[in-house]
Amino acid sequence: MLRHFIRWILVAIITAHSTHSAIAQSAGLAIEMPDLRNVVGIAVGMVPDYAGSDDYTAGIGPSGFLRWDDTNRFVKLVATELSVNVINDKNWNFGPVINYRFGRSDVEDVVVKLMDDIDGTVEGGVFAGWTNVNKVDPRYRVSVSGQITGDIGSVHKGMLGTLSARYWAPVARPLVLSIGASATYASDDYNATYYGVSAKDASQSGLSTFVADGGMRDFKISPMAIFSLNPNWHLGVGAVFSHLMGDAADSPVVKDRGDENQFYVGGGLIYAW
């Protein structure tokens, strides 16, 4: 099911590389080599059938990270999300982001599938981030970021705001471990679309009607590990635990037919040059 792309597994991997350290160093290899500023990757894993589902399906997603010439500006692709850093700074980044959000259709749950389908849509907005890299060993690093996006495809017509942080530390020459956390706020329109149950949906599915207001949508914790096979090839494995909150968790789509606790697991292969 190619529509179920993994949106998270390679985010931390491709943002682990700084402009002033060799990719081999940041990935854990203690060797000297020219700075490799470009990576491409692919990830596979298991993801919920829809946000709030207790059914899971296999997914696959691409990634890429390309810098412009000798600057710190970059273009980053993570599955369905494309972002562009437009400022030339070693620590700060800022720019536009665009994302395709899959809808809810052809789901496995026999009750939720009776509700009206939700189309896929395009979201656009801005992101900003800051990264601090240890000068002695660049494998030690911490980053914080924020992102605001809104629906430009007129499906949910809402907005999302996310704050996140991640810490990296080496535990062996080829192995680096990481832990991250994030929280997302969703607007009234977003929650109403994905977690509300209209009178029509209730009559079709048997679920209770539900008006979903905006608020904190979820909190995530995401451990990850990167193992370097050689200076060019790297493996990443990770997991995400997501806890739905507020009206997202209270929705009959989640409370009666799904689970407020969501799990994502997967692994990726990266080529760097």
C-alpha cells in the first residue's frame, strides 16, 4: 500500500549531517574524508491504517537531502514532505514547507469504512530550526524546530503547529543513538475533519455523533539508531510512540474503533556522497 508512506523514519537521519563536518564523522566513523553534503534514502516499516487506528499496514517512503553549492541552504524531502532552507547559516534554518496528507479511505476497520471518505490534500507553511553541534565530536548534537502548516487543498481547511527536539550521541565508532520528542496542536477545522462524526457518518456507521474541537493533537517520543556500514552506506532503524490527546483521543473513531496510542516502526537505507 504505497499510499501509506512513512513520514518520520528518515527525518532525523538526513538532518544529522552538518555543513562543517564529514558525514562519516556525524554518522560515527572516525575517519578523515571530504564533506559529503548529499544523501538519498528509502525506508520501510509499519504504520497505522489511519491516525487513530488500531490496524497497521506496511509502508515505504523516499528521502533526500541536497545542499546548494557551498552554502548551508538545502532542499529536503521526507516521504511526502518537501522543505527548503533559504538562509545560509551554520546553526539556523528557515523556509517554506509543503506536504501531501493522505486522506482516509479504503480502511480496514469495518465501521470506520462506512463513514464518508476523506480526500487527500496539500498543506503548505513555514519551518524554522536550530542545531548545536559539538566542536570536538560532531556526532554529539542537539536540535529544536518548529513548523506551522495550513491546508491549501480545501479538504480540512485547518492548521497544524508542531514543536520538536532531538538529541544525538555516539555509543561506538559505527553507532549513534538518538532520542526525540514532539507535540502537535491542531485547529478546530482539522480535528473536525479527521476526528469528528457528523450526523450522516453516525447514521451510516452506527457511531455516536461527535464535534471535535481544536487543541493538542498528540505527543510523540522517537528513539533511533544509525549504523555506518562504510563512509557512503548507512542503516537507520527507529520507532515512534504517539499518544493522541484531547478531542482526537475522545473521538469515537479512536476511542471506540481505534487506539489513542499509536506505534510506528521501521528502518531505512541511506547512500551519502
